[in-house]
Amino acid sequence: MNQFDRRFCALALGAVSVFCTVHAARAQEQRPPRTEEPARAESPKPEPTPAIPPEKSSVTHHDLSLDGKTLHYTATASTLLIRDGEDDHPYGSIFSVAYTLDGAEPTSRPVTFLYNGGPGSATLWLHMGSVSPVRIETASPNATGPAPYHLVPNQYSLLDKSDLVFVDAPLTGFSKAVGKGTEKDFRGVDQDIKAFDKFVLRWVTVNQRWNSPKYLFGESYGTPRSCGLADALEEDGISLNGVVLLSSILNYNVMAPGLDEDFIGTLPSYAAIAWYHNKLQNKPPDIKAFLTEVRTFARGDYTEALREGDQLSPEHLNAIATKVSQYTGLSVQYVMEAHLRVSPTRFRKELLRDEGDILGRYDARFEGTDIDNAGENPGYDPSDTGITGAFVSAFHDYLSRELKWESTETYRVHSDSEVPWDMHHVLPGQRGFPGGGGGGGRAALPYLGGDLADAMRKNPKLRVFSANGYFDLATPFFITEYDLAHMMLIPDLAKNVSFGYYPAGHMVYLNVDALKDFKRDLAGFYADTGH
């Protein structure tokens, strides 16, 4: 290329460059301003899996004088890891306190697993109040008040009949999710049953108790858990000797809005409470005979009247309202204005309104004062506030002072999880199939009595004892009777279900006289099952 060609090319390239620059500038003026694009985000790094805490235990030794005999026993506060079945990695750490009789032969010595309900409640209530070797004294049915509290040897302990393992449900007490486990893995009917199933299997393995007689003892939501757990353990090769149901709620369908079953089921409890508070004219001397009469009315004339609904004649309405008034202590006018349907909450406010008091939900023996006497519903539950301070404080003191348990973690009396409880339940015979077996395999409002019935059919020796407080408005005894009578059992199996009734509330053991009778009935139940 000569010098001319070079100059020409240079001029040409320069012209092209100028043209491109001007064109680009004009185009930029015609386009809307362009915002600067953000820097491309880097791919998120996977969060590290939380460290798996080691299993630990604290072992102490104690004595208990019971019925003239001295029992030497070992208390073991511990955590055990439960593992996920898919990858066998730990996903939960479960806290429990076990009381085992020293020198006993494991193959003949029963072991009972005890737990409270909620769902989402730790087990300090059963632990500190019922059948453990120690018991907190309360002023029940009056409010117990502030410290100091008195923890005393429990003369009504079940330790003479069985070793006892008090278990805190996942996400309560010191029980928690670990590793890749999340709160969602435990917050649900089946998730909860799965965790307890894995704990029981782990505990009997670690403690070499596979050949021991075994019992479940659940209170409140612990009763549907026991029903599902009994069936799950049966599938795992553990045939239980017995199940104790204390203050049961086995069928969540009965609580559905728009149904009359709840009103029918609570009427005998209203009658018992009115009897206790002397609100009945010509008070019957025998509460058992009186409640038999009320049950007959509830399942007969009262049920038929509710079924008629708005078609009920004024004369029939007045007649039924008068009968309800006679049984419950409520005025005829109030019953009629409520269309014969009085909820437990309204009953707690109305029965002692003339005295300026409200009643407890868990135990209607408890009374309290409200912000005013004209309200529709009580402002709180005196049976809850009247004991909580005593139980919580006494347990924390006992845990550190007597059981020598050291922890920097907070003991959660109630789960603080915001994950909603999954009420769906895989029905018996549907487990092991995707989606619970498809059509009809899952229930959104489960009846767990069906699971217990399934376990009883597979294990005809399984015995069930249902304990009920007359003055319990959280889990009324008449509803429990209905649920346990509808398990579709043959007569020989239906005989394996027995009942106990006590002048107490949800926590039967708060009435010490009732606790004494409860222990007597439990001793008979264990004897009937061969122990």
C-alpha cells in the first residue's frame, strides 16, 4: 500500500468513526434514559447444617417411702437423638426424665411413657403433679400464689407398679430440632406421632427394655397421640400392654362449627359443675346417679330438640329449656335466648354471675373475678393462672437442685413455634403409600380413636383405661364416652376399655383425694394387665 492509499484509508476510517459517534449520540438522545443494571447476584451459598449436639444425661439416686416400703430408685434426665428414616441423620433431640426402680428385673418390670398435650406443651404438669416420685403442693381449687412452693414425696406415685419416663414433646422443654430438622418436621399429627415413635424405639434400645411390659400414658392432646402411637408401635413390633387416656380429645370433627354434638357432649359436665357449686334446686345426693339421668336426657330428648332446629315449637322449646335449666342451674330465659345451645365459655361466665365470679375451663372448681360482671365471656381461666406459677417454678428448682441437670438453654413450657399445626392424618391401613394411599387415605380433622381400635384388633390383649374429671370443660367426659364407644370393636375387644371418673377437672391430680382414687384405679389396671 502506497502513501496515498494510507492517507485515504486513514481519512476514510476517520469519517466512519465520526459518523458512528454522531449517530450513536443522536440515538442516545432519542432513547429514554437507561438506569444502571445492578451487579449480577452471586449464587447463594448453602447454609451450613447446624452441629448435632451430643446426647447427655444426669443420673441421680433417691429413695421413696410408699405404703410402708422404701423404694430405691434412679432418676435419669437425658437427651436422646432421633433419626430420619430416609437418610438416618439425626433430626431431633428429645428430653426426658426416667425413674427406674433399683434392682428390678427388666423383663418383668413395666415401663410407662408419659406426656402432656397441647399440642405444644411440655410434660412438667404430669411430672410435677400426678404419679412421679415427687409432687408439688397446691392450694387447688384456690389460687396457689407466689413462692416458696413445696415439693413433697408423692404417696400416690406409680413407681411401685412401673418405671416412669416423662417425655417432653419436640419443640417443648429441652426437646428440639437438630441437624437438618426443622419445626415443620414436628408440627403436625403424623409428624408428632413419628417423633414419639422414634423416641420410644430409641429409649427401649438404649436401655435394653425391649422385653419389658410397656404402657403409654397421655393427657389431653397426649391422648390422640397415644392412639396413633399405639398403632405405629404395633407396626414396629412393639405390642403394648396398656394405654392410659387422661382427659381425652379423640375426635376433632365434633368441634366443627355448626354441629350440635359439642352442646350435647358438654351438658352432663354443666350438670356436674352446677351440682358442685350448689346451683341446683333439690340437689341430688349422689352425683353418679344424677349424671346417669342427665346423660339419658342429653342423648334423648335434648338431642331430638336440637335436631329440630328452627322447627321446634314454642311449647317444646320451653319444656326442653326448663329441663336444661333444672340440670345446669342456668335460668330458663337464658337457655331459651341461647336457643338451647350454651357454649362452655358462656357457661363459665353465666353460672356464678350473680356472685360476681367466673369459672375455670380446665377445672370448673376454680373461681375468679373478672373485669366486670356484665360481659359475655370470662377474661381468663382461673384454673390455669391458679397453678402455673407453682408448677413452673417448682420444676425449674427440682431440675437443677435434685436432678442436677445443667443447661444454658431455656426450658420451653409451651412451644413458641409459629408453624401451624398440620391436622392431616394418614388413616390406619394407608401408611406407607404416597399421599396416604390416595382416596380417603388422609383426614383433615382426624378421629384418632380409629388408630387405637386398629391397634386393639391387631393386639387383642391391649387394655385401655380412660380417666375423666367431672368438672373438665376442656375435654368433657360425655364426649370421650361417645368417642370410645364408636371404635367399631367386637364385644370381646370393647370389654378391654374401662373408665374412671373423679371429682376433679382436666388435671385430675390437682384434687389430692381424686389423685388417691386415681392411683388405686391405676394399680388395679396394671394388675389386670398382668402387672
